[in-house]
Amino acid sequence: MSIVINQLVNGLQSGSIYALVALGYSMVYGIILLLNFAHGDIIMVGAYAAWMCMVNFQCHPIVSMIIAIVTSMVLGVVIEKVAYTPLRSAPRLSLLITAIGISFLLENGFQLIFGAGAKTVPSMITGSDIVLGGVHLSFPAVVTIVVSLIAMGVLTFLVQKTRLGKAMRAVSEDMGAAQLMGISLNKTISFTFAMGSALAGIASVLYLCSYPQATPTMGSMLGLKAFVAAVLGGIGSIPGAMIGGFLIGIVEALVSAVGLTVWRDGVVFAILIVVLLVKPTGILGKPVQEKV
Amino acid sequence: METILKVDQINVYYGAIHAIKDISFEVCQGEVVTLIGANGAGKSTTLNTVSGLLRSKTGSVTFLGEPIDKLSPHKIVSRKLAQVPEGRRVFLRMSVEENLEMGAYTMPSSGVAQDLEMVFELFPRLKERRRQVAGTLSGGEQQMLAMGRAMMSHPKLLMLDEPSMGLAPLLVEQIFEIIQNLNQKGVTILLVEQNAQMALSVAHRGYVLETGRIITTGTGEELIKSPEIKKAYLGG
């Protein structure tokens, strides 16, 4: 029994990281119909920022975490301003190719600067195992799940209740009508990228708690799996991204639990194929309406 | 009367298509002015150019004495010029109240509650449905929501694009009553319509568009009586 619970907690731990990253994919897709394939690499940059703070500047772990999150957030907004804003009225394919280009630029740029080897990040969150009814839960796992849930709660509040959050929903539903309300596209889109990238920064810090290494390509597999999670949940849907993330995490943990660890990635991408074949709109996605 | 909107010699293109050709017109304080014409005549294109969603290659658009043709759409709204777009375009996944709040996006939040009451007074139906998602409203209710949403920004000029589109005759009459009612409350109105009969019956003045040009203009009564207009737009 305790093995099952442990695996479930592992699944929730990686699932909450996928969910945080998937939220960024989904929000950006919702607002400018872009699959932002550079999103995973923002996690990588966040991880390097944490590593530099901890190792080079000997910052306090909390300061390092905040700097990692802020760096991710700023990077996301800068990428949007530099690379995506000029293409706002261009075909979506040009935008997608640009996103892939940014991803390559970041991965290879960081490899050039820091080398291909892994940088070990000293642990930022430490604590002893938590024992609940005879089950040992690792401290980082509990922190990861709790922090993710809080972040998702804050995000939901921002999107549902605040002025900018409502503007974001309005823009994602109808860009033209939103402008006629006096909503500034530039501000709202920047806000969306800032939130999505901050969540990626939080994901980065939480990831480092359990896998304390930064490499130039660490964001690519994580990003792709989060992308699968976003599609599974219904791309463009915020609760969908959360559900998709947790489901992917749990599936991975279960596949490992039955001894098929080598098949873990394969199963995740098989889910993508099945979703695209059977229900392309995902669990909570809405069918795209053709405007007449 | 004081001119509040002056459109001077605008030319708008969709790629190679020349959609608006040298259009000029004016709207004065307190008027209801209508642009009528067949499908594809350039009526909506004209409104979208005034509101900044489209750009003219030439000429100018002046509102309350200041040029607005270089401003982005959200800046134009804050100058008190609101547009109810064609097809209503309410935010279907947001509640009625949230839609109205979006309409007040350029306003200080302190006045929103009071303005909500103002709109609910104009459209009591919306008050009953304030928590409902806009997608569940009927076509007529969505049109009321779109108009109420635009009123939330206290426009000096309200531009309405085909408010009667797709509505039952009774509802069309109701919508036109509301338009007259708003006008009596001091809102200047620029109305685009395919339903020329209805539009001319409420308008002080009208402009007739055909394939991107203004072909004639006059008071509402003159245009209704004009034999050409009768033949072309009013069914004999």
C-alpha cells in the first residue's frame, strides 16, 4: 500500500511541475495561437540563474529562487517583445518557426557560454521526510506539490477576478472586440507571457529540488511533456492544463511502478497521438468556431 | 451644430482590393447619422477605420477636433468613441456582468457599479441575467449586451454596425427604439445598416455607399423619398 501511495506522490510531484509549465503553453496559445516551443527553455535559463546565484554569488537560497523566477519572467516578456510582437499579423506558421528558432538559440547559446556539462545546483529546499500514517513522503515532493497548488490558486484568482486577468480572457476570446473595449493588446499579451514564464520559473526551482542539475537541454524534454499535458487537458484551457499536467505525471509514475521505466517517455507521446486522433480538443478544450 | 467626427478622403485597402475610395463624411453633435448600402459596399470597413482597427492610406479622421487616425484602437476608445461591432462580438465565455466590466475598461473602477445600474436600467433583461455566461443569451439579448457594453465607456459618439442583423422584426423595432432613446439622452450615433428603411426612419441624415464610394447623401426623409434609393434599397 505504501508503495502505491509513494508512487502516487511521485506522480503528483512531477505532474505538478508539468502542470505549471503546461499553463504557460496554454495561456500563450489561448491569447496569440502560438505553440511557444521556446517555453521549455525558459525553465533551463531559470535553472542556470539559480545555479549562478547559489554557486557564483553565494546568495541565500530564497534570494536565488526569487532571482530564478524573476529571470524567467523577464526572459519570457523579452522574447515576446523581440521575436513575436513584430510577427503579430504574420501567418501563425512564421510565429511557430520563430519559436523553434528561439529555442535553438537559447539551448545552443547556453551550451556555448557554460559548456555542455551539467552544473550541479546546491539544494535550495531542505527538510526531513514527512511521515504520514506510516508512509514516508520526501520533503521536496511535498513542497513541490503544495507550492504548485498555491501558484495555480493565485493564477486562477488573477485570471478570474482581476482587471488584467479579465482583459486577458477577453483578448483570448476575441482580439478585435477586446481592442474596441479599450484593452491594450501589447500590455495584455506581455502580462500573459509574464505570468506563464513566472510559472515556468517556479517549475524550474521546484525541478531543481529533486534533480539538482542544470544542462542546456534540460528544458526540451520537460517542455515537450508539458506540451503533451496542455494538449491532453485542452490547449488554451487553464484548468485543462492543470488536469493534463497531473495526469501525465501520474501516468509516468504508474508506468515506472510496473517496471516499464524505459517506456515512460514513449507512453507520454503515445498519449499525445491518441488524444490527437480521438479528441483533438483535449479534455476541457472547446472546439474552434469558424467565424462567419 | 458642432461637428464631432470628420472623416476626410480616406482610402482603405485589403491587400490589392481597394475597399474604400475617397470617402468623406461628418457627424454633428446630437445627430443620428446612418451609412446605408448593400453587402460589400464598405460600411463596416468605414467604421473599422474610424475605430482604428483598419488604417487608411490617405486622408484623416478627426474626432472632437483632434486627429485619431494614427492612434491604436484602445486609445481611440478612451477618447469616448465606442463601437458596437458587426455580429455583436460579445465575449461568449464571460458572464454578462464581466462583459459590461470590459466595456468600462477605460473608466476608473470607482464608477463601474453605478454605470452597471445605468445599463441595467436601459436593458432590464440584462440585470436578470447578470451572472449568466453571454453565450447562453439569445441574439436579441446579445445585441442589448453589446450596446450596453459600449455604453459603459460613456461614449460621446456611439457607432453601431448592423444592430438589426439576424433579429426577428419585433426585436429589430425594439433595438431601434433603444437607439432613439439613447440619442434623446444626448448620445450621438453613427449607424451602419442594411435595413435601410429602418435606419433612415430614425436618422437625421444618411449617406449611401456603393462599392466603396459615397454616391448620395441627404436627410433621412429626403433619402426615403428619393426614387433611386427606393428602387435600390427599399424594394420599389
